Amino acid sequence: MKRHDFVEVVVAEADGRFHYRLPLSFGTKPLEAGVRLLVPFGRGWKVAYFIRTVEQPDVSSTKEVLAVLDETSLIGPSLFKQLLWISDYYFAPLGAVIKGALPQGIHAAPRRRFDLTERGREAKEERKTEVQQRLIEILLEEGPLTEPQLRKKIGKPPASPLLTLKKKGWIQERWEIDPAPVQKKYRRIISLKPPSPEIPSLVEGLEKRAPQQANLLKTLVSAGGALPAAAFEAPLRAPLKRLLEKGLLEQTDEVAHRLPRRGSGFGAKGEIVLNEAQRAAAEEMIAALEKGTFSPFLLRGVTGSGKTEVYLRVIEKALERKRGAILLVPEIALTAQLVARFHSRFGEAVALLHSGLSAGERYDEWRRIEKGEARLAIGVRSAIFAPLQEVGVIIVDEEHDTSYKQEEGVRYHARDLALVRGKESGAVVVLGSATPSFESFFNSQTGKYRPLHLPGRIDDRPLPAVHRVDLRDKGLWVRPFLTAPLISAIEKRLAASEQVLLFINRRGFSPSILCGDCGYLPHCVRCSVSLTFHKKIKSLVCHYCGFQIAPPTGCPECKGVRLIHLGVGAEQVEEEIRALFPKARLARMDRDTTRKKGSGDDILAAMARRDIDILIGTQMIAKGHDFPGVTLVGVLCADLSLHFPDFRSSERTFQILAQVAGRAGRGDRPGEVIIQTFQPEHEAILAAATQDYLGFFQREIVFREEIGYPPFSRLTLLLFSHRDETRVADRAEALSSLIRKSAPGRGVELLGPAPAPIVRLRGDYRYQILLKGKEQKKIAAVLKRAIRSWRTIGPKGVRLEVIVDPQNFV
């Protein structure tokens, strides 16, 4: 690096790029993109990420970099290019993008340590304040101390007197980095000390007078000469101590990786022979892998068609060629069974990356990938940032799932990032689903992706028989949302020792409580939504902000006591099923029952062992699971997702119903699905009942084209929020005016501004604008110009979020 280079950096806490001067004392070694620097920022300092060197800074006076925190970048060049793309495409601050791509446990905190200078030691007669004098005395007595240590000793913030003392040259500061929140974990190893030829005679000499010591030595010999100290049970601690004292054993500490649970409790499958469709799909992907060029595929296969085995074969070939692999799944709940299967095939080459891990586990797994010890990363959307050096294949399972879209912070879509990273790496990218998103299927029809199809279930197993029950016929109701046909089917399956899944897409006991006299409905005080009643914790809960109150015993409006539970939730279904089938072994799986780490895995493992007869759950049970014992799936109310204010509501209803129906009949016995609905003739429900994806797509796509929505256009949602509703509305209108001035002739249509469907969330009022156009580049060009002008006018404080390719309009 040149002696007088300036550097351009970004920070996670602010948008924009900033220029600093690099001190000569930091040497001349070139910095790599992504290296962390410590820089003065505002009245404090920040950890920044190096982007590039610049010949001329954009300000007349630059501050100096305080410290270089890394010798090499934590982000490889290929991944860094992807992060640049994310920042540009999703209108996201680059610093936030980079920080989000790194594991939580790697972020270190800077601190200052102060010490007296020679001048400070000699300045005894100089005039000082009482605090300054006390600081000097403490440093004279105890030596260098950090700012928090000094604050603790003098009982008040020392920042101002420290600055004065520094200006006078009486103290000096040195920057240090606090250890990362996650530290290396060590384990104690016990090993044999004498040479191997001496061991038999030592054992023989100990067998009569100290048999436990002799057996302990034999154990170490059979284990190869060393074992972790934790392997020795309590009764062996005394003989172990004696052998250490004699010098026959030695103990050392070594770094131990925190390994997440590998899906224990799920039996490994034996050798599987691919059917013709599976083999053809795998061979086409492997051929593309061998060419080493970017090849995107859409693998569409009915539920139970064996997509996972195809994934295994392709990943196996990638690992054989010394290339890495990434497998994305939409839910943490899906990882346990999948990981068990992949771990049985690839062993410790598998690493897990998802938010269900502790910070330490996630850090260690990330490091194993970075070091090349693990070459297959499995996880939810953030696993797309796995630090693999050379990626050969990226698989996005259940690619249609909306959870691949990040809904807070940097709002990226992991499926789209898989394609971007695959293109950058020359990798095979496989998007797999029984019910692909319309955008992906459209791309496969127009040649953007290569389509592959698995038309039947493995071993020619039939799809389950599907029956629709009309909930409008109240004569069929036995309990709330439990009809006679469904109850009869459950009885039949339990009598045959088979398993049942009951799907209700709603948590809690009931959606809310209503006053039967005046119609009062309890609402959240911070969000414009009604509260959900949870019977177990005896609370009304907001599922958006977490606000809770005790349920009223009477109506606070009219003082009436006729309070009615509206609708039904998973908790209430569990209570009713327990009453109807007291001898059945029940479990419920939703966010409320899986908060504890590993609890979801435990439920699924029990289901796999057939320790559960009836599993009740929300979307967590609807996709990806393979339980051969499940022969009945009941959908309690298929209409819950049909009426969301979203043009994709029919598509998503079809997807969730087709997916949950596919959990039945995956073993030797045929399956049955009962769909309870108020709209049995709705096209989404009819298509799901027959697993007719193609017919549903062909009908629905005509509607999409008529209204000009994806896949025939691109969307960008602008979301404004602030405590003051008037200010939000005014600022939204101001930006919409600027966009209208820039949009003519560019093919960009503006809808709004208007209040968001949930107009108040977590105390903020929300307005939104929707931009629609054929090309995202044109939308972005118009928007960037308008936002630059918008930020220079009007009052500040209104938060603006730009959501490119939105999946949720609530």
C-alpha cells in the first residue's frame, strides 16, 4: 500500500461511505476488502469495514484510522461481490449487509486503555481539577487501566477530564479489542506419557495392587493413547489422579468445537435405488456440475417423489470434486430430519447455520466452514452467506416458501441470492418444490431455468385420497371446527395404530375474545390488530409486538359478561382432541411449544419413533417432513389464508394445502386427507385436493397477466413509519410527488400513498407506496433520484424502508 493512501469504509450503523487516513505505523501490507478497522465516528468510534483505497478523499480534513482489527478479511472475494450486489439491489447500507453476513459471535468491541506519559508522571506541581488529580493518582498506583475500570474507581464518567489530560500530554491512550462475545471452547485431554513398549509391563505390575489403574491404562491403549477427561466417570477420577501424580499420564487442553445436535432420533435410510425420473434429474444436474458453469434448475416433484435423494447424489458429486455445497431449508423445524439423513451420508463434512443454534455453536460451525473442515452448509436463509471458498452446488428446498424473504433489516430473498451466488461461483443451483412459486415456474417455462419433473411418488405409492368437508353445514360439527367425518377418520386411524396430523394455521387458543352484547374486541395498544387469547398463559397476546394483558372477566365498554371466543387456534384444538381421544398420545407443534432450544427436534423425533399418535400444528408441520406412519391429515379450516390483502393469497393457499396433504401416505399404507372449508368449490382448494399444480398455474397466471403483477412485472414497496401519523402521510405524499416527476416515460407505475393494511405497528403509524414496472433497473433508477431529493426537503425523522420484490404486504 502507498505511504499516503486514504481508505474508504462503511459502518453497520449508518448509510454511506466514509474516508479516513491510514497511519504510516500500520505498515504497507495491502488491506483486503472486508477487513475490519476501528475508526473515530461522531463523538465516539465504530467498527468499520474496509472497501477500497482512494487517491483523494471526499472531504478536506480526514481523521486517522485507530486500529486494523484483522490481518485478513473474514469474507472471500466472491462472497464480497455478492454483498455489494445485495446492497445495491435491495437499497441496503453496505455496512449492515456485511455485518449481517458474519456470525454473531465474531463481532468484537473496541476499548481504550489509558496510561501516564513521562510528562504526566513529572507534572506533580501542575494545576489540576479534583477529578484529574484522582485519575493521575490511580494511574500512578495501578498502571494502565481501561475507561470502564477508571469510571468504576472514581464513580463518574471520566471522558472529559481524560480528554483534557490527553491534550496536555499527561496521559496516552492505546486501543484494544475486547475478546469476541464467543470464546474458543477447550477440553482437557488425558494421554499416555511413557513410550508404548513400556505399557504392557506397567499394566501387568498394576493389575494386582491397583486394578482400576491398570484397567484405565488398558482403556487408553485401546483408544489410541488419548481420551477426553469427560470420558472418565466419577469412580475413575481417583485412579486417574494417582496415574497423573506418578507421571504415567499427562493432561493437555485442546480446542473443542461446539457441535449442534445432528438430528438424533431419526433412523438413517438404507441404500436407495433411484427410479427413472430421479436418475434422469440427477444425471442432468451432475453433467452441468462437471462443466463448471452456472446452471439453474427448477426441480418440480409431487410430495414424496424423492427430491431429497436427488439432492444427496448431486451434493455427493460436488464434494468428490472438492467443491462446496449449500442446502437451504425454509424452517428450522425442517433441519433435524434432513440433517440426520445428510449427516449419515457425509459425516462431519456437514455444518449447520441457523438461528436455533447458540452463538457459540454458530460461531464454531462458521469457522469449520471457513477452514475447509466442513464443505456442506445446511441452514435457513442466512446459510447462503456460508464462507465456502468454492461453491459447486446450491439447493433451495421448498423454494416457494415466503420465509426465504428477510422481513427486517436487510430485506434480501435467499432464493434470489442463491442464484446470484451460483452465477458468481459457476455453480449448479437447484430450486426444488412440489408447488413452485409462480415466478420460478414461469422462468422455467420461458427458458431462464432448466425444468426437471418428478411426476410420481417413489415406489409408485399413490397420492392420498382427498375429501372436502363443507363447514357451512353446521350439522356436521361436533366440536369447534371438528366435524363428524374428521373425528370418524381419526378414530379409524388410531384403531389401526396409525398416526394423524392435524393442521390449523393459527396459534393460540382463539383469535380473540368478543363481547356478545356490544361487539367490543380487545386490540393491541401499539398495533392496529386484535389480541390472540392464549389459555395456557392466561393472556391476550399481540403476535406482532409481544404486548400482553390479562383477559377481561367482563366487557370494559358495556360491562357485559357475555364474552365469546372467536374462531379457533392450535391450543384450543389440542384441548378438544384430548377430550375426544383421552388415550391418544398428543403433541402440539407451533411457536409457543418450540421456544426452548431443541424442543422442536424432540417433538419430531418422537413422531418418527411413533411415540405420538396425533400431532397438531401450524405451518411447522406442513412441509418437508417424512413420517411413514402418518396415514391421515386433517386441515381444520382451509380458508384462513384466502382472504389476506395480497394478490398471492390463492397461490399460497394452494401451496400450503398441497404441501400438508403430501404428508399422508408416505409409507406402505395409503393416505387420506380431509380438508374442512367454507369454500369447497374455490379453485385453489379444488386444485390442492387433486394436486393439480399445472392446471392451477394455467388458470391463475391469466389473472396475473391481466392485472400486470409478477411474474409479468417487478414490484418495490416503500414503507413509511413514525409516531406521528400526519407526518408519515405528508412525507409519503412528498416522495410520491417526486417519483411522479421522474417516472414518465420510464414504465414505472405508482400506487398510493395509502395506509398500510396494519396501519399501526409497535407504536408507529405506517403508510406505503407500491411501484410497479417491467424492469427493476428502471424502478431503481427512478427511486434513487427521488429519494436523494426527498432527503433534502421536509422534516426529518420519518423512517423509510425500501422493500424490493416484497412477499408480504401487511
